[in-house]
Amino acid sequence: MRVAGKGLIEREKPVSFTFDGRTYAGFKGDTVASALLAARVRVVGRSFKYHRPRGVLTAGSEEPNALIEVVGAKNQTPNVRATVQEVFEGLVTRSQNRMGSLRWDLLAVNDLMAPFFSAGFYYKTFMWPRAFWEKVYEPAIRRAAGLGSLSGRHDEGHYEKAFAFCDLLVIGAGPTGLIAALTAARAGADVILADEDSRMGGRLLSNGETVDGQPGPDWVAAVLAELSSLPNVRLMPRTTVSGAYDGGIYGALERVGLHKPARPDLPREAFWRITARRAILASGALERPIAFPMNDRPGIMMAGAVQSYLNRYGVASGKRVTLFANNDGARAVARDLMAAGVQVAAILDSRANASAVENCPVYLGARITDTSGRHGLRLIEGHHAGGAFKLETDCLAMSGGWNPTLHLTCHMGGRPRWSEELAAFVPMEGAVPGLVAAGAANGTFTTHGCLAAGHAVAEAALADLGLSPAKVALPRAEGLPYVVEPLWAVEGKGRAWLDFANDVTTKDVKLAAQEGYASVEHMKRYTTQGMAPDQGKNSNMGALAVLADATGRAIPETGITTFRPPYVPVSVAALGAGGRGMGFAPQRFLTSDQASRDRGAPMIEAGLWYRPSYFPKPGEATWRVSCDREVAMVRGAVGVADVSTLGKIDIQGRDAARFLDLVYTNTFSTLPVGRVRYGLMLREDGFVMDDGTTARLGENHFLMTTTTAAAGQVMRHLDFVHQTHCADWDVRFISVTEAWAQFAVAGPKSRALLNAVLDQPVQDFPFMACGAVQLGGVTARLFRISFSGEQGYEIAVPTRYGESLFRDLVAKAETMGGGPYGMEALNVLRVEKGFITHAEIHGRTTAFDIGMEKMVSPKKDCIGKAMAARPALVGPERQQLVGLKIATGTPPCSGAHLFTVGDKVGREESQGYITSFAHSDLMGACLGLGFLKNGRARHGEIIRIVDHLRGLDLTAEVCDPVFHDKDGEKLRA
Amino acid sequence: MPELIAKPALEKAPLTLGTCRLEAVDLGPITSVALFPGQEKAMAKALKPLGLSFPDPNSLSAKAGVQLVWTGREQAFLIGVTAPDFGAAAAVTDQSGGWAALRLSGDKAAEVLMRHVPLDLRAAAFPPGRAVRAPLGHMSSVVIREEAGFLILIFRSMARTAWHEIEVAMRTLAARA
Amino acid sequence: MRIPCPLCGPRDRREFTYYGSDDYLNRPAPDAGAGPWDDHLHLRANPAGETHDLWYHEAGCAQWLRVHRNTVSHEIYGAALVAGLKGGAQ
Ligand SMILES: [Zn+2]
């Protein structure tokens, strides 16, 4: 219930939200947890395995129990921590991991079965019979297990990613972080202050202490006012720094829209990649529970959380509160409660020697051995120095001491160091270069100590950054030492929980040790301790201590499991923000794109490019009909295709020809100006990288074309060869793929079509010629090359004229019985002609394999030449390029394997495979290109084709890969 | 004879959201100028009439609306003027139609662009006079700092994606306000 | 991970394409024989510690860099342009 006059919530701003269908009232500044506690809702969830009723345990992101689903119009988010989720008008939440109602969960029967559900239960029980696992056990377990549920629908929410840079990243805005940020900011450093909470201030918002005589929150407000007035400071509330990475990079998850009603364009979360020259880890500490019997009832909470709910949210977590602690610090909780008028039943201090000055019963040497209360704590029992006790209480605030929140210091392999004095692990220094832990995160547990430490590490960081510190007076604050006497577990009859989220008890850990899982990493996996959404933040230390005890080792010897990023659960949607839809990959559009779409062409992806598949005419029912018409059109009249996707590289310099001789297998230094030559490029290991034509535009000026697929790879390769082997040569090259729009004009009427658009008709322009032509006053480049086997040209104009030229060419072609053709026809044309693409030069084929070994010039060196000559890469055992004639009407069978007729169909008997396939009206057959062992010697053989994927079993005749116009008469016409 | 009609790389009306503005601009001629080894003096001489000098990495030289922007080792883009004769000093390549130019301006321009470009583009780290090669999402780009924001060169074929990506970042940032 | 490009300055790893050991810089003579060629292409040390390898600044200046780094600590000591290395072209 609310306590008048307490809390930092905005009481003038009431908010209503729902939980399991019921409407609750809260205030701006409340979390779902604080508002439900204020409404005396005690059971907020069910545990993972036993389905035990659970209440709020903590007041932070480490919460293991109060995991809820947030239901939005477009999203359903499971495992949201009610202690983090802020309330807003219209928020809809519900409990999870229950069957039936939260109060009467049908799966609570699991709790009665608890003796059977010990660690390793699944491993042991569901082993046999084996076949039952998939059909019976696993589905049943899956139905019953798991925390939240998913909607099964696409997450339509909007997410954001962003980059940020700073001199100093301060992680955590408690006293340490605030003073560090202020110290650095006043000195002029570029500072990012990131804090997980919706409100900065850390424990100063909750612990009731004063700083410089002012209430903690007032001091915080004054510091924040100054920081937000400085241009060199970026404040990032609701931002959890989730990981530390190489090079001073930190990942951070910002909750941007999760505390507001959804709005278009408002991201739910943003994932930040922050690059910081220096970082200060001021992430505070986490209070740890005590594993006493039946310690999981709703109403049993962390002491610091009880204090937070009181001081920050104005909520008393119970009517009659008991404190159970092993350290001095926790006493403040009892004092604050009493000062606020909340009854404190008793302080149970586990230590035999401790003060007893509070104005309530204080029992020393106390242990709790049992609790009761089905849907909430009612009674605790135990013993203390004076004997046994039974106490009626509805809220138990426990404190087993504090663990520094040092997770980030372990993200790059750092191992924490055990501090006997604090009975806790503290960060290893220098584990993350540039990052220093300070304050509670470094084991300093007083406000005064935190302020001093924050100030000191900021000054050190300023010195590293070469900045001179500005004056920041160290404020006065409390400095009573933190005294703790470890108490990890209390023996007793009942189960004592370590990991609330995954229902792991002390008994499970002991069992693991007993069964030989004595290593902490093995214990973790055997019991699942630390594997729930809280990743062991509440349980690692306790489980480790119990394991140490069970195996007779000290805690530091027993070791600690590895903390890995992320520190909190990070939604995949946030990590992948911007990567959906159009953000997945850039879309590259041809200049002819709109013209093709205007003609109804379906566009298909070719790498990042969108290319027309075919151009349907009225009445053409299938793509095949259109494709066959387009092929016939090119062979009989003229076709126009946009080939601008081919990579184009402009190469200049006195050594340009020499450079081409090095990267191509064949010679280009002998190519006359005004001529084009086909070139073959190898990788240094002797396999084919790419092919294409290169034109000599001038004595020292070449234009290389690459395939669409390999354009990027070839550029990288040319850069490599140039920079590593001949950086001093007089050669320069640059991609001009985007600068020129290029169109293939192919077919017997291609010259007529060109003459219809060129300022001067084409004359004396033989096969493989190139030169400049004029086109409506624009200088274009003309190449006499063909990828179709027909007389063909490619004409290139500066990109801005591309669309106009394409529309002109197509319009004029149509008056000649021609028109545009798409990728489907282009493929048929090139298969008929036996031209290869990356389907054939797929990275495992050599010049020999594709029948081009004669193109490797014996007169000069080239990249790949030495290795291409290896004995195993030439000879009859190689699979060689062949053509395959198959019966018409055959379905496509690229990828199918080839077998000698009569052979067994097996992996070892495979003679090769099909790489390309086309239906050819021209040849009256279906044509394939493929690789066949010793294929060039097997022309005429009938071969068997088996395609298990498509269920095909066919035969084909092996032949030369060039089906059409073998002598190239049409090309040269 | 047909008349070829020139088309801009991107036909988009300017977009203003809050103080942030995105527009497609026509920069006129863009020419890649790649210095040949040992030709620094000849290059300086050729650039003298334009009042420009060959830029250091990550910077540009500008005068009277013409700029020479560093785009790689011994390579720069001459923007806004027809290239003079560089003789044997440089490999000269017309890039005019190959690049789309977007201008992003406003006081949140750096924040918008840093949604996609993994560089510190804030004025203190990236003041006017600076220009870098950098990825914009998955796209290659040249980012040039101007007084009021940025000039972004992007492959013509990808201009629509670039516009879309920047527009989404603008809308997302505006929605936070 | 950030790589200090000698031309562009420190840049995020996403801008680079990895290739492999700087052994690739020392191309054997064409007639060196199968052994040296095989070593050049395929035989690599796998150091736990300092290493020199080649990265391409694909999203930046398009230069190949020889990066000196540590595979254990992940420290990056420096990077040089391959084009500027003496003896790179052999
Ligand atoms: Zn670079």
C-alpha cells in the first residue's frame, strides 16, 4: 500500500493499466511491480518448474520472479520484468507460465511432485524408450515448460540502431557515475552517461541518505540539471550497457518506446554501438538472497528492494515487515520503514555479534528454518541466540550482502577476484582495456566511498584523455563501513531456493556435486542454475558457495561461471534493427527499371539488382511462352536487353596493358586500340575467378567488364594485385558500373536497329570492335560483342540517358519485329551458345575444365598460372564442361548428378553434375551444361541423370557445349 | 535522330521533418581524378586555374562552388565543373551519372546520419572541410560535411534505398521528440 | 573491433574484408615449383599472440592493409598500407 508523503512518483499524474484483465491504478513513475505491490497484489507469476506462486523479489532488471507479458496491438512481449516496465495509460499486461488462473495454476501439481523433479530429472527420466523422446516426452515438456509465450506472429514493432562516440562512457548514474560524469563534463570531456533506470540516481533514489546535507534525490536532481545543460554531455536513461567489446566498443539497449503507448515511427527499443575512448563502470551492486528453507513465498523480498519501494515509490511492501540480514547496511531498511510508520516485526541478524540499537526487537544469531502462507508469506519460524521463534509477518526483507555488478569486466575474458573482506567477487583490473570499475561495482559500498571513487577515476580518465581536470568539490555523504558475515544457506527440512527463476534449490546443487558435477560450469548445466532470464544475477554466488561447501573447497578455488554479453536480455529485433524489409539489403535499380515494369515485366533479383525476367505479351499464359518468343525474336529479328549490371572498370596508365596481362590468363598488351578481347581471370590457386570482355579504348586506356555476380570480388582482387605486387606501376582504375547504362542489341537486325538511333550509321565495325559513336549529340560507346550467339552489339551511354535510350531502342525494335528480352531468354540464348556464367565458373572449375586451357598464355606470367598447372588440375580425371541434349519437355534439372548408364547410383559413382538448363525450341531439345568426368572424350555417349531432389531419372546425350552456330558465322555476320 | 532525355538520379521532392531536411541535388559534372605516381607537381599546376589543391585524405579543397573531394588514395572527385586537361598527371574518368547526391541538413542531421554511418559525424569531430569514404548501412558512400549538414554521394542505382534509409532515420528520430 | 586505417583513421570492423596472413604478400617466382607455391597459398602458422594479416578497407579507401594484432589479447598494434610496404612486390 502507498505511504503518504513518500516516494518520487508523480502523484498528480495517475495512470491506469491492466494485469490479468483487472484494472489497476498507479502513478507516473511507477513500475508494474510497484503499482501491483501498492495494490497488495502478491502473486505475480508462477515458477518455471514447480509452478509455485511467486511475488516481486527485487526492484531492478535482475528480477527473477515478476516476469510478465506485455500485450500491445502489434506485439506480445514475454518475460518482461515487472520491476522495469513502467506503467502508462492503457498498458496491458498478464502473468505467464500458468495453466488456468494465476492463483489456481493447474500445473501447480508439479510442486507436489517436487521430490521427483530434482536436478537431472529430465536427463534421467526421459532417456527410455528412446523413440518416446520426440513424440511424447518433448512435446509434453515443451507445453509445460518455458516462461512466457510468443504470439507466433511477426514482430511488427519498429526498432532502431545507432552509433555513438564519446571520450568517456559512464555506465550507471548512481553516486559514482554522477560524480564521475560531472567531473569529466566540467573538464570539457565528451561524456555519455548511460543508466538502465528510467530515472537516474541509482541507490540515492532509494537509500534515504543525504549528500551534502540534501536528500539524495535533490542532490541527484541538481547534478543532472547541470549535466543536461552542458553541450558535451549526452544523458541516456533507460539504457542498459549490455556488452563490452574490442576497441572500446560497447553495446547498449535503450528502451525508447516501451514506457509509452505505441506510436507510428516511435521505436520500441534502440540498440546503440558506442565507441568510447575511456569508460567507467559504475553499475553498482546487486543484493543477494539467502537460501533458507521455503524462501520463495510472495512477500519474501530483497531488503534493498523493500527500501526502494518505500522511498522511491512510496509503497510499503507489507503491513508487518521482518528483516533478515547478515550485514549492517540492511538495518537502514528497518529504520526507514519504522520512520514511515510501517510496523517492523523484528530484525533477525544472522551474526552473533552485531548491534541491537533499533527501536524494534533485534535477534542475533538468527536463522529462518521454515515459512508458511500459500499465496503469500504469513509466518516464519526459526531460531536465534535466545531460542526458537515464530513470527507473524507478511513481508520478509532479506539481505545476504551485496555483489558488485562487475559483469562487463568479464566480457573480454577477465576473471573476477575474490574479496574475503566483502565475501564477494570484485572486478579484475584492466580486464577490458580502457574500462575502470568504480564505486559499488568495484566493492566500495558507502556513498562517501562511491563519490570519492567516481571522482578519482574520472580524474584519471581525464589525464589519459589529455584533459586537465576542473574543480569538483567532493560532497559530504555517509561513510559507515560495510560489515558482512557470509550466510549463504540455512539448513532445514524444506527446499531452499537459490535460483528462483529456474527453480534450483540447494539440494539440487548438492546432488550435482554428489553425482560428480563438481565443476561450477558442470553444476550450472546440470541444475540449470543461472540459465534463466536473470542469468544467475540472484543465484550465482549462493549456488557457488553451496557447491564449494558440498565439495569441501573454498569459494575462490571453486571458481565462477563466465559472464558473457548481453548483461540483460536483448531482443533480436533490436539487434537486427533496420535489417528488415527494404533495410535488409540495398536495392539496385537499372535505368530501364520503370520502362520494364511499365511493360509488365516481373522483376527478379540478381544479386542486389532487379532485372526483368521476361516481358509478357497479351495472351501469353506462362513465362515459357514469353521466353520462347523472346528467344525466337532475337534469333530472327532483334532484341534489346539491359546489361548495365555487368561490372565495368575503367583502367588507365602507361602500365595498364601490363597490368591486364598480369591479371588475365591471356594477353592484352597486343590488343589493338578499338578492339575487344575476351579475358579469363584466375585466382592465385589456379581456379577461375571471373571472365568478361575488355576493350582497348586508347593506347593507355582500357574498359574491363566483369560478370554481375563477381563485380565486387574482381575489384577487390584488382586492388589486391595492384597494391601488393605492382603498387609503383603507372596504372589507375575505378569502377564505372554506375556511370554507364549499357544495352545489348542482338539479332540479325541489330545493325539496322542501331542505325535507326545513331547519328551516323555503323560502318566497318567487325566482330570484337569498339569505338565512340554519337547518339542525339551524346557520345556513346559501341562494342561488337555478343552473349547470344547472334550478331550483336552493346551500346553504352552515360547513365542519365539510359532510360531514354532503352525506351527508344525498344520502340524502334518493335517496328522491326523485335523488342525487349529478359533474363529467361538471355539464359536460353547463352546456353544454346554454350556461354558460361557463374553457374559454371563456380569456384571449383579450372581453365582446363571449361576447355579454355589454351587461353593461359605460355609467354607470360599471370595470377593463378603456376597453380593451374598442377597435375591434378588437368587431365582425364577432371570433370569437364559438356553439353547435354535431353528429351523435350524435361523439367529443369540443374544440380542433378550424372551417372554412367548401368552404374550404381551412389556418391562415389557420380560422374558429374548439371550446372545450367534451358528449354530450346531452336535445338528441339532441352539443353544442359554440366561437368562430366573426362567429358570431352565422351561426346556422343548416353548418360544417366538422377535428381533425388526433384525425383528425376533421365538420360541425355553428351555433346559439345556449343549447340548453336559452332563456327560463329552469325556472330561475325 | 532521337533526342536522348537526361534523367536525374533520383526524382524526389524534398522532405522536411522538424528541423531536418533531405533533398536530392544535382551537382553537375563529377570527375574522378586519379593521380599517377610522381605527378604531384603537374597536378598542382593543372589545379591552379581552379584555385584548388589536391586534397589530403578525409578532406576537400573548394573554391567558388567547385570542390575537389578526396575519395581514396591519390584519388579525388572534381565536382561542379568540367574537368580541365590534366595531361599525363592523372587518370580522368567521368563519374557524373554514376552518383546520386543527397543533402541532409538541420541541427539533427548528424544524429540522423549516425543511425547508418558508423562514424562520429558531429561537428566537433567532423567539421566543414572534411569528407570521408564510409558505409551508409550496406552502401558505399562519400560523406561531405557542409556548414548546414551533409552532402552524401551514393551509387545511382542505390539512391532509392539510401533515401528510404535516411527518411526512416529522420522519422524515427522525429518520433522521439 | 576497430582497425586504424592509415588513410581513413580508426574504423569499425564492419568496413573491412578479411583475407588472411601477410604471407600472401610474398608471391613465389612463377617457376618456384609446387612446394613453395603450396606453402604460399595454404601453409599457415596459427599463432596464439602476435600476427600480421591482410584486411581490405572495402567500405572506405579500398586499400589493402597489413594489420599487426594479437589474437590472444585482441590488441591491435597498428596497420600499414600494403601499397607502401617495401618489398611487397616480389
Ligand atoms: Zn581506409
